[in-house]
Amino acid sequence: MTYVSVAPAAHLRSWRGQDDATLVGRVLEGDRWASEALYRRHVRRIAATALRMLGDRSEAEDVTQDAFVEALESLEQLRDPSKFRAWLLRIAVRKVQRRFRRRKLRRMIGLANEGDTPLESVLSQGTSPEEAAELRLLRDALERLRASERTAWCLRHIEGYPLAEVASVCGCSLATVKRRIEAAQMRIDRHVGALS
Amino acid sequence: MRPWHERTDDEIIDEESIHRMWRGIEVRRAKGRLRRRWSLAAPAVIAAAAGAMFLWSSSRSPAAPLRLASGVELPSEIAARVVLSDGSVISPQGGTVRVLANRADVFEGLLSEGDARFEVTPGGPRRWIVECGWVQVEVAGTVFEVRRRETFVRVSVERGAVLVRSTHLPEGVRRLEPGESVEVRRPEPQPSRPLQQPQPEQLPATQSSPFASPLSGGVSSERQQIAPAERESFQGMLARADRARAAGESAVAERILLQALARYPGHRDRGVAWFTVARIRLRKGRCEEALGAIDRALEEGLPEALREVARARRTECLEGRRDGLLPGPRDESEPLRQP
């Protein structure tokens, strides 16, 4: 297996002024550097979103790679190339949701303990014990949510996406997203309130 | 440092992670391309491999009897050119080849009449035997023709070598090389001499065997030979039967042999005795009775060389019975009981 080295940033400099639609067109024409340009343009957002939702760095990187592979391999299915970012985010979020479901299933069949996300991997060194306790409580509450509710809640409250974009990424209506977020918030409040 | 959920994307994802993830993406895409290519080519590759395995197993499997090249079971009678599963070809002309045996170790066919060309693929796991009445052809990887007529059988070899067996050949067998041929003429049936009814008072006292009384010969010399010594051995009786046969007294010889068979039920040479009985009966044209004796001989056990000849004679009998060339049981005047 030949490993392809990452192109130096200088090679990508010429693509900086190009919009997503142009880059998508070039990728479809077989331009390998355009793929990397698209990747570099969006990877931070996708990876950070995945990390914040999953709370696990290795899982987040895995999801990011999966999302980019799927996007680049099925690029011809993208009807509007200018909406590459939203499309890519939707793919990534779908994969995150799948991870949520898998975790829940693992817990149900006893293969994982509740809240098995390594919290330490996402805590910074300067986090106080009180903050760590609160984050652990929040993480436990999130673990108990349905995948769809958790995704919508995270995208809205952690990533800060507008409701319309959350609906677009989740592939449902605005009303549904609002209902999911509300339900998630109620469960979190109940869990946190009961324990505190 | 702020908690992770408050940090920006650039703070969370560093350059090293970006490099690492891109390498992973490239590898996954390469694997995916390989998998897609394989999934496109896999059906063709699997089909080709299955076909090759089928051909290999059908040509090499020692357990499989021969079939037609198309995979259809071999017919019991081959009347036209056929290609077999091992690549061999049988081309009958003006006759048929009846399949007598089709096993993993032997293929045996009977050419009743006409010509047939055999192209036997060399190196196969089985012996090929072609029966032609009084002639038997044994082959291993060769091309040869067999021509059968009313009065002769001619075997010509084009490639390889065959063994032609017949009691009418010097030493009973001849090896044919490419370009050689041999013609074996049909033996003339020997006119059977009518046997005289024996006089009961002429029979010796020792002839209490059920075979003896109705079969006793009519001449005094025979009576001398029939009367065995009190403690005559099995081999001694066989030797006496041989002498009688050499003297032209085949009926006496047969009777002695049957007496020996009745007297020594567990002897190891009983198969040879039965086969001698069969030959005597065949020579007299008593095909049906000869068949029974051959079967008993094969049951009792014969040496390898004699076994082949016995099978050939048996085929000859069956064929003679079918074609009406050989008479069946002669008449009531010469009954033969088998023990």
C-alpha cells in the first residue's frame, strides 16, 4: 500500500480564491489537488463538530475521515456543488448519530459501561474539579438521549448552528428539530436536577 | 486554557491531526477503489475458477465414471461418435459399442459388429478394454481401430499401443505398436460327438455322485478314466480330466471335474476346475451351461490372467446367446447338474 503524502500548503495556495462549486467541478474532472483543497477548507469545522458531539478524539477523527471519503467518492451525487459544506456536514452528522446508536446498543447488551466516553480526553488541563463534575453530569445526560435528540441539541447548543441549518443537517423539518431540542433539554434538566 | 466546548475549531484540531486524517482518507479511498474493482471483477474470476475446478475435478477425479463431454451420463449403447468427459473419442461405424463397465478404474465396451475407432486420452486413471467376442483389446492412451466381421476381428493401431488377447493368438496375447495390425479369425465351432448312453452295469461302484450316473461316457476307455482311486486328490482328478480332454474325451473330462468339485468343496483351485468345465461346454457349443460355469469360476476365484480370459469368454457367451450364433442347452440327452 502506498501512502500519499499530504501536499504542502503552497500547492494549495492557488485554490484559496476558488469557491466550493469550482473545486467540486475540478475534483470531478480528476484533479487530486482540488480534493485536498476541499478537505483543508472544511476539515476543521467537521472534525471539531464531531469531537464536540462525540467527546472522543479518536472517534471524531474516524468520523471525519469516513465523512470525507464518502463525500469525495460520491461527489457526482451532489446536485448543487455550492452547497458542499452543508452536504458534508450532513454526512458527518449522520455518522455521528450512528455512533450514538452503536454506543447505546453496546450499553444495552452490556459491552460498555454507562458514559464510557473518556472524559479526560476532552478536558483541558486547567479545568477545575467543579467544571469537570458538571461536564461529566452533562455527558451522562447526553448519553441517555435518543440519537436524533442528542444530535439536534448538540448542533444547536454546542455548535451554535441556527435552527434552520440544524434542520437541514438533520434532514427534517424545523418543527421536528424544535421538538427534538426541547425534548432533549427536558431530559437533560431532569437528569441534572435529579442528581444535583 | 478554556474547556474543550468553548474552544474554537482551530484550537481543537491541530495541523498534525489534519495531516494524519488526510493520510487516512487517501488510504481508505485507495482501498475502496481496489474493493470496487474487485467487486466488478470478482464474479468473472469466481466463475472462471469454478469452471477450472470443475474441469480439473471431472478430468482428474478417480471416483467419477466417464460421462459425455456435455456432462450427460454415458448411454449404455454408443451408436454414433461421442466425445467423453476425459477427452477420449469413440466413433462406431456400422455397429454399436455397448458399455459393459464404466467405473473409476475401468471402461469396458463390447463391439458387437462393424467398425469402431477409439481415441483414448493417455494418462487417465482407468483401463480401457474393448471386447470383440473372441478377441479382447486392452489399451492405455492410444488411437486404434477395431473392425469386426462375421469371421474375423482386425485391430489396427494408429498411435500408442494395445494388447490384443485371444485364445486364438499364439501365447494368447499380442502387443500392437503404431502401424501394426492383427487379424484374428473366428474359431470354427467343433462338431460335438454324440455321446453313447452308458450301461448301468458298466458303471463302477464308486460312481454314486449325482453327476456320475446320468453323464457316464459310453466307451470302455472312459470308464477306466472315470473310476477314480479311492483317495484320489483334487489335483489328481484334475490331471486325469486333462488326460481325458487330451484324448478327445471331453465329456469324461467334464464328469471328472464335476466329481472333483463335489468331493472337495473347499479346495482353492475350484475356480480353475469350474473354468475348465466352462471351456469344455463352450467347445461343445453349450453356451448357457458354460455361462453358469464361468460365473461359478469367477465366484470361486481365478488367477489374474485366467480371470481376464474368463470375462472375455463370458462376453462371448452373452453375445452368442444374443445373436443366436451359439446354441443354448443342447438337449435332454446330455443333462448337466451343477452342485
